[in-house]
Amino acid sequence: MRISVGDASLTNILARQGADLRGQVQRASQEVASGKHADIGLALRGDYSPLLAVDASLSRLAAFKATATDAAFQTAAQQSAITGLSQLASGISTQLMGARDVSTPAQISTLASDARGRLGSAIGLLNTQVSGRAIFAGQATDTVPLETADDLLAALETAAVGATTAGQVAAAVVTWFDDPLGYGAFYQGGAALTGAPVAPGEVADLSTTAMDPAIRDTLAGLAMAALLDRGILAGNPEERARLAATAGQSLTRSEEDRITLSARIGTVEAQIEAARTRNSSEETSLGILRSDIGSVDPYEAATRLETIRAQLESLYLVTARVSRLSLTEYIR
């Protein structure tokens, strides 16, 4: 059989149409199976602004999620440390206050040893690190804020040199803790952390450091009693008992400040958790919206697939007639 130039051209046209229709069938089948547009740009008619807006919002939420998670770890660790600090103080304050009336010199020494151990534990709590970051060191997160209990007591002994009464020792301790060149220099941390953004327009306060008055006053009370274990006012049992009682009173007075500090941190914890919940809800909604932007109508996609298949079958019939071939031979 002879094929004219016109027949050859028609054959080529039909082949190109067949290739195009087969591609459409493949894309439509993919959309039916996945529920997503094979060409999102074509579906959006080249206008990517809705998709970009959603992606930008999701990126911002991801950043808030990271900072809120870090802030949650920070405040939870701080809350735990303050709770421990309060337990250390309340566990000895009553016995210290009663030292002047009922305690023997041996009992005072026992209380002093206990206070020294508690002071070391308190400093350990304040030097807590979470993921390698000191939680009470402010911006100096790579540095523990306080030196050892022995270093602190040695500095206080120097400050109290020449003191011969409980009142003088107590005054020296209070003055040292209030002095920027005393406890202020003993503190190795940095300035308070700036607020952490945890949600759009919302910042969590993470400013608590070991310089907080509640923390400082608690350490002062424990240190006052711990100095007795270093032999201060040795040979004067009455003044030693008086200093123990003064230390107990100091710890009791600072209790309200510790409660206030704990409540303040607890408020920040609640704020962070509420922000995380809102962010999670918004993230879920945006995820659904983004999925909807790229989704196809299942009924429309299935109908389109069947239409394209029918067109392809019709093309095969036309091609078979032109070539005088069967559909089976054409496909083969």
C-alpha cells in the first residue's frame, strides 16, 4: 500500500495527540490516586501568593514553636529549682529559730553542719543546666552563675573579720550580699535574658537570675548559719546560738519572696503553655488549608480521567482506521 505525504502527516499528528493524551491520562491517574494536583502552578493559574502566604505563616509558627519549647524547658527547670530551694530553707528555719532557747553547743554545731550542706545543695540547684545552658545565669548561658559554697563562705569570713557578736556577723553577711562588689561579684552570670517570643505579639519573661532578691536572701540566711560550721564566734556559745536564731529568722522572712518568685515563674509557664496550644491549633488549621490548596476534587478528577481515556480510545480507533491496523496492533 502506498502512503501519501498527507497520510504521513496525519499519522504524525495522530501520534503526537496520542502521546499528549497518554500524558494527560498519567497525570489524571496520579491526581485520582494522590488527591493532589500534579501541577500546582497550573491549578493556581500561576498565582502562588495564597500558597506562599500559608507557607510563610507555617514558618513563623515553626520558629515560635522552637523558642516556646526552649522557654518551657527553662521555666520548668527554674520552677523545680526554686521549689527545691524553698524546701532546703523551710527544712531548717524552725530549728534555727529555736536554737537560742533550747539548743546545746553540740546541737548548734549539728545545725551549722546541716546548714552548710544545704547551702551547697542550694548553690547546686542554682547552677542547674538544661541542655548545656545554665538556667539562672541570664545571658551567660554557658557559665554556671555561682561558685562553690566554700568560696562563698570564705568571702563572708573575710567580710566578717573582727566581728565579735551575732549582730555584727549578721550585718556583715547582709551587707556583703547587698554589695555589688560582694555577692554581685560572686555572681558569674550575665545580664537577664530578654523575653522569648512564643506567639505573634507575645513574649515570655525569662529574666530570673541568681541575682533575684528572693534567691539572694535565701542564700544569705543559709550562709549565716553555715558560717557557724566554719568556727565563727568560736568560744562564745551564746552568740553562736543567737546567730543561728537570726539565720532562721532571715530564712523565714524570705519565704514570702520565694513564694512570689515561684508564682511569677508559674505565670510565665502558663503563658507559654497557652501560647503553644494556640500555635499548635493554628498550625493544624494552616496545614489543612495548605492541603486544600493543592487538593483536587475527587469527583472532578475521576470524571476528567474517564473523559481523557475515552478521547484516547477514540484516537486509537481513528489511528487504526487511518493505518488499517487493529487497536491491539497499534498499541503493540
